[in-house]
Amino acid sequence: MGSLAVIAVDGIPEVVPGADLADLISDAAPDLRDHDCLVVTQKVVSKAEGRLVEIDPDDPLSHKPLVEQESVRILRRRGELIISQTSHGFVCANAGIDLSNVGRGQAALLPIDSDRSARGIRDRLKARRGVDLAVIVSDTFGRPWRRGVTDVAIGCAGIGAIADLRGTQDALGRELQVTEVAIVDEIAAAADLVMGKSTNTAVAIVRGLNPDWFRRGNVVGEIVRDPAEDLFR
Amino acid sequence: MGSLAVIAVDGIPEVVPGADLADLISDAAPDLRDHDCLVVTQKVVSKAEGRLVEIDPDDPLSHKPLVEQESVRILRRRGELIISQTSHGFVCANAGIDLSNVGRGQAALLPIDSDRSARGIRDRLKARRGVDLAVIVSDTFGRPWRRGVTDVAIGCAGIGAIADLRGTQDALGRELQVTEVAIVDEIAAAADLVMGKSTNTAVAIVRGLNPDWFRRGNVVGEIVRDPAEDLFR
């Protein structure tokens, strides 16, 4: 496996509804290669797809009805915090609705189908640049039991969400117990380390990943745990 | 922030109880620099610290009494799976006890104090090589709601577990909502991408991190969520 590079893509202008993200990325990233994995933050995807909603800028709770509307099930409430399940099946705070890095008086909803968003960017970059790469749409989620947020994948294309190591042997020739690694979440986390939270960097390239991981894949089908199998819903 | 590199450190021999991990890493990694972050998997730390226990190799459930012993609280049981809280405060499957990549008839327990383990490696590398780097001890945990495992930090030294962005402004001049990023978990995840699960690579270097993140830090104090504040215990 050797090594990999995580490279911030700077110089992408402010994204407006209707913008072609693949074109903006292509202009900002002159060096794109087969088997690169692009990580694009949810914020710019939501903006490009027009998933912005007007809210009252003087009411700090004005986005709360949106949270209820974007949730299919509320898991927990404490004070103003709502942990809920979105239509995609993601469990996160406030249904993934975000007020930072959008205009005052606006809230950004999650993309309707974040796997499709990733596929669209991948397909357009392939058409425009002739490169066969993977795309991950990332978002910032909290976790139970552990403080601090981390970036995870909410959509992907051109890469399997899970690398299945079932049946392979460990270094001592014994069958591995741990089988399925959520590589798209690990890649999203790696990308966040170069993005920073207070700059406009919304895209990163992860280069040097295992070529075997590049295949058809999606987050909602592979990563979202069946509620019936979940011990914590 | 620009870019960062994640580099596998190969050539570390099989680790035996009593081994000096810092010496083994130093021999295998001729190029270590200030502000590098070393990620060392729990498995080799547990082996070096002698946290191996004999189990009956012919009984697939023989490690289960160990799980009970290493747990301070059981959160959920389903079939053979136990989700519990360890003495460190981590919530994970089977109290972090692992049967892969250890000898047949052995189980590896978590280090007693994984932050101290990280500090020990950091201090010895500083003494031996004169480098001021960070060390993270990583382990592989499952998550609720999302399929697949990811690597997270169970100990750290020389780096803050959380980067606190509270009060800084986003690119549009508005105060950020998302405040605390679990950077050590993101770094552990990034390192896992070069390790592979079926090779002996147990150490990686992450180079190019934000220099501001290098300070005194620890995982148990910064990352473990107070059970009283936790919505899912």
C-alpha cells in the first residue's frame, strides 16, 4: 500500500445554485489522475443543487421546523439538539441541516440523493477530462460515546463504500475477525484534515489508494445499517 | 493546510512482550521529523506491553469471560456480540479484545492506559532521535447506525485529541456552529488506509498536519463522552 497523499484543491469560487461543480473542480485541479478519489463537502453540493432554504436570520430556532420536516424518525432530543434519522437513513444531529458557510438567513439541506450527486460529478469529470476517478460527498457528523465531530461519507461513486476483507488471512495465517472496513468514511476523515473548517476549501484529492477499491459503490446501500439490525435505534 | 502524506512504516519485526516499540519504530523509520504524527496500532502496543492472555484455541467462545472481565458496563448483547464500556470509558464490541494477528490460543487485551502508552513511545523517540512528534495509538471500532469499522484513536501524546474551532469565523464571517473536531480519530482513520488489515504494517506516519495541533493532549480526557451527557448509554 505504501503511501498516499491528501491534497487540498484551492481556488474554487463561491458556489451558487445551478453551478456545475465538476466544471469548477476541473478548472481548479489541473492534475487529476485515474484512481484519484475526490472528496467534495456536502455544503458545496447542496449549494450547487439549490438545497438552500430561507430562514429568519434573527430567530436562532427558525431552522427547527426544517429539522422535523427532513427527519423520518426522531431518536433523541435534548434541549435544542435533535438526533434523527433522515430520509437517506443517516442518523445525525439536526437532520444534517447546516447554518455555517451559507448566507445569513439561509440553511443548507442535505442533497436529496447524495450517491447520485457523487455519480454526477464523477460522470461529468470523466466526460470532460477522461479520468476514471472516485468521488465521495462528505459531511460532518457527531458520534455517540465520543466527543468531537468527524467527517464521513454521505455519498460515493466509483469506489466501494466498504472494503470487504472477509476470508482473507491475517499475517499469522488465521482468518480475520474484522471483516468490513468503511473505507469511504476513512477517506472522508483523511480529507477533512486538509480542509480546515474556516476556509473555503471544499474539495480534496486523495491519491494512492488501493486500486482494488475502485468499483461501483454507494453509501446508502452499503453503509446505512438496517434499523432492524441496529442495536441503538 | 495544503497537503499531507500518509506513509506506511514497513519492516517492523514481529513484536513480542517486553519489546521496545520506540526502538523498533526508530530502526524501521529512518526519516522522522518534527510535527510528524506516528500512528501505532493497538495490537503491537498490547503485544509489547504483554497484554496477551491464553485462551482455549478450540473453543470459539473462550474469550467471552475476558470480555466480561474487561467491561465496566454492558450496553447491549445480541447473540455472541457484546457492546460494552471499558475501564477507559471506550464503548466498543467485545471490550476491544482481539483474536486476529495474535498467536493461536491467545487474545490481546487493550493497553491498560493507552494515553500513557502513546506518551512512552513519544518520549523514547524524542530521547533517541531528538524529534518532537505526536503519537496516536489506534484501534478498529464499529459504530452504531453505520456498517463497517473504522480506525479511531484510543491514546495520544504530543497532539490535542480535539481541535477546538469555537469562536473562529467561517468563510462568510459568521461564527461556526461546528466547534470541536476529533482530529486524532481522523488521523487514525487516514493511517488505516495505508495499513491494510492482512499485512504486518502496524505503524504509519502522517506528515503535514497543522502545526497548531501539536500540544499536550490525551484521548481519555478529551474524547470519552461523560456518560451523564451521553444520549445513547
